[in-house]
Amino acid sequence: MEAIRKIEVGTIVKMQSTNLAFDGNGKTGKVTHVILPGLKVDVDGEIFSPSLKSCTPVEEYVIKDGFTPYDLFSKESCRDEHFKSDFDIILKCADGMFLPVKHLPSHFYSCDTMREKFIGFDFVEKKVVTKTYKRGDRFLDEHGIEYILALVSSGAANDCVLVSLDNGNRNRIPVEVMSWKRITQDELDLMGSNMVLKVKDE
């Protein structure tokens, strides 16, 4: 089963509040601020303030290099009113007809037609979400011994280490990481040396 994705700044979310009068219901946008228990969500320049629990992360896409409004114009044979509307939206996301599209509009996530078309034309691809870890995460090795990911109190600010909860010993010397809030799999592997680890309760 796929893990529930964390909502943070930059996450694309769909808003669906129990408050039927909320103007953002059904709209999709990018989180700009996390101010618990709420969020600030940007829908193509319009800012909404939904509650965290009313937002659901959606599968994100990234633009393939070189995609321009002209590419859409040249690929699409059916230039109906829907196409004209989509084209105008995409044109606003670039600095010109022949210049790369800089970002996907919120409309891309709320409009099945645009999304399916862009995928079919190979203009976009699914964003690869890399699993990361943080200080305090717990792991089990192949023998069932539990470890906690710890930030070393002395030395460099981003030195981290795995500590056995069985005997309190460090697994090895600390490893310097880019951020203790977003430790990569490669950084964890260095800390674990040849150990096979899995996240506890995953």
C-alpha cells in the first residue's frame, strides 16, 4: 500500500472542505505556507486558506525539457474552444510562443483533458518522489534490533548516526548529511554500513 504523502510547502493539493460555501472546494493548487491547523494554497495567483485536513496531495508531474506553447499548437489537430482555453493558459506560463513553459498551471491538475493530452503528447512526466528520513525515525535490522536516527550533539550541525536502542551504542562514526530533516537513502545506507534496515511499523 502506498504511504500517505506528507503535505508541506510546494506540495500540490486538492481542496475539499466540509464547508460547502468554501470557494476553494474542488480546486487544486500549490501549498505556499503551512500555518497549522491551516494552509495557504496558490491556485494560479489566487490564494486560499483551507484547513490541513481538507487537503489531499495529488500525483505530481514535471515538465519535460523544451516544452513550449508552440509544441502544443503544432501537436493538437482539434483546435476547438477547449483547446483555445488551454492554450491561453499555457501561454501565460511561458515568456513567449517559442520559449519553454516554466511551470504547470493549477488547471493542469483539475482538468482531466489537459492532463491526459499532455501525458499523451509526452510533454510531462510523473514526478519521482524520493523517500527521505529525519531525526527520530526508527528502524529494525534483519535481526529485529531497533535503531533510532540521531543528531550528534557535538561536532558539525548535520552529523547523524544510528543508535541501537538495545545497548545505546552507535552503529558507526557519524555521517555528515545535507539536512537532518531530509536524510536521503544514500546517506542512511552510509550510516547503516552493510545493514539491511526497514522503517519500524512501515
